[in-house]
Amino acid sequence: MDHVKELSDRDFETEVLQSAEPVLVDFWAPWCGPCRMVAPLVEELAKENAGTLKVTKINIDDSPDTAAAYGISSIPTLMIFKGGEIAERFVGVQPKKRLQEAIDQVTA
């Protein structure tokens, strides 16, 4: 995952909420099968949107405070933040086209 930055509770605020560019956050866990299905898609989106979108992931087991703060009850949950606010929220495996359309809206 060369283009996807792994975050923790410690750096979430700096990397996501204070980011000048929109940020896609993948809330996941290693034991989650659907999360593993989404991972290559998240990497593709990171590569294809490099320069206009920051793409990150946060392991909910290692960083439970951030997951709790955003009410993550099912994973994968993908959220797009813009200006420190949630612009989009997707729960479960999503088609790449749907995610790209949401990214296009926040990066336009």
C-alpha cells in the first residue's frame, strides 16, 4: 500500500482533520474479510487521485478511540473528509465508480 498512509489515534487529527486536501479514510481490521476485499480498490483510488486526495487507513483494533468517536460499528467504513468535516460516509464494500464519484465531488 505505497499510496495509502496508515494512521493511528495519535495522528488522526493532524493527518485528517487539519489536512488542506480532502482525505479518504478506510476504517478496517486485519480479521475483516470485506476489508481485505476493499484494500486493493483503496490503493487504486489513492494512485489515481494522487495530488488531489490523501488516502489513509486506520485499524480500528489499534485505534479504538477514533473509531468510537465516529461511531464505526461496521467495517469496512470509508469516509471522505473535507475541511475537517465528513463529506461522505460509506459502509460495506462499495463499487469503485461510486467512490470515485464521491471523490470527484469533494475535489472539484
